[in-house]
Amino acid sequence: MSVSALMREHAELSRRSMKLGQMVAGAEPAPIDELVTYLQEFSDLILAHLRSEDNVLYPELCASTNVRLAQTARAFADEMGDHADLWLGYHATWSRSAIEKDWNGFRHATEDMLDRISHRIVRENRVLFPLIDRSKDRPAAA
């Protein structure tokens, strides 16, 4: 996968994160059917992206002969490698009935997850992806 493809995925995830953030911003619940559908679509997208990065991209980058790239990828993996598991836990916790029972808890949990995702996207876009682009030792996935 190319860096430009990853950047496009990040742009789409950011756009969808913003919409989800808007859906949970109000003190009153969003229309539950719309919210649950959107949350499932977002979940499918974020998990596919995280698994691709965590299971393919990061292992290849960590194995790079470019020391700076490998060290940066290892540091990022150590710092952010549990996002897929965190998302799975979040998604399992916040079923339709759980959202209906605890809107404020759901709002706060969603805002926290979206902040984590945003932080990862920004860090990868600003630090890791430019390093990949400059690397002479490009892994097959990048």
C-alpha cells in the first residue's frame, strides 16, 4: 500500500470521525437507528485500516534496514499499537441498548476514541509517512 493510499484512508477516516463526533456532540441522543448504522460502518472502516497498518505496514517498517525508519515505526507501534483492541472493546461495550441507557457515557467514550484516532492519524501523517517517502529502503507495503 502506498503512502498516498494511506493518506487517502486517513482523510476518509478523519471526515467520518468528524461526522461521528457531530452525532454525539449533543446533550440529547442522535437518532439511534442512524447512529448505530453509522457506528457500524465506521467500525468496519477503522478496523480494516488499523489491522492493515498494525499487521502489515508496521511489521515491515520495523524490519527496515533504514535505522531511523525502523526505530520510528517501533516507537509508533509501541505507543499506538493497541488501537484496534481498544476500538473492539469500545464497540463491544456500546451496543444499541447501552447507548440508549447511558448517552453521556457513550458520548464521552466516543470522544475519547475519536481523540485517540485523530492523534494517531496526525502523528502518522506528519512524522511516519514523510519518513517513508524519504526512505531509500521502501518496504513492499509502503
